[in-house]
Amino acid sequence: MIRRIVPDVICDQILQKVTPRDTVRQAARLMREKKIAAVLVMEGERLVGIVTERDMTVRVVAAGLDADTTPVGEMMTADPDTLAPSDTASDALRMMKSRNYRHLPVVDGGTVVGMVSVRDLYAVYNGELEQDLKDRNAYIYGEAYGTA
């Protein structure tokens, strides 16, 4: 079965976003509050970047910058690669693996509609594998098997 990013992997997400002028501390607090590992960086309705926990660790903490004064715009990944809602889960996994990403914004005609994480994708595949195992067990060990 082909799984599309929308609606098979993500649907009805509430977008979590900051502006390039917000501080890294503000972004980190939002991420903590929402229990997420990445936020979109938006100028109005336009996607300009993405910030992840890894970005904060490498570009702010390890670099000795002050999270209270460093604007997100100075440390974000600008103009990030994106997925379309019609892209497949396997397309997303390939892109994440080849480019070492864990999060990708999903954009439909210039409008951000969500963010997909590697965890979201693995949850889809894990669910498919579990169902496949159940189906195989039912076939092999099912009550109707071998009865006339």
C-alpha cells in the first residue's frame, strides 16, 4: 500500500511556528511545551526556515551563543527542503536518510500544511509490519486452516 504524507502519515496538525526574530530560548520553550523536536520558522504565512533540537545544540549551545539574545533567524536552517502532501512515506524516508534530516516541512502550493518527522514515518511502517504479522499468523494458525 502506498502511504501519502497527507493524510496517511500526518493530518490535522496544529503548526508550531516562530519568527526569525524570536529568540532561541523562546523556540526552545515552545518545543518543550508542545513536546516536539522542531518548529517552523515563518514570516507571516511564508516558510523561511526550520529549527530543530540538533540545531540548537550544535549552533547555539556548542558555539557558546546566548539563547536569550540569539535570534532564531541567525541559527535556523534557512529555505529547508520540503515535501508535498502527495509525496510518499518512502520518498520522505529516502530524503531524510540521504540528507541526514529528521524533520521535513510539508508544503502545498506555497502553504505549509504540516511537518513530518522520522518518528512519524517509522510509526506508519511499524503499524504496517504489525498488521502484516497478525495477518500471517491468522493465515497460518487460524481456526479455518485445515478444516473441511
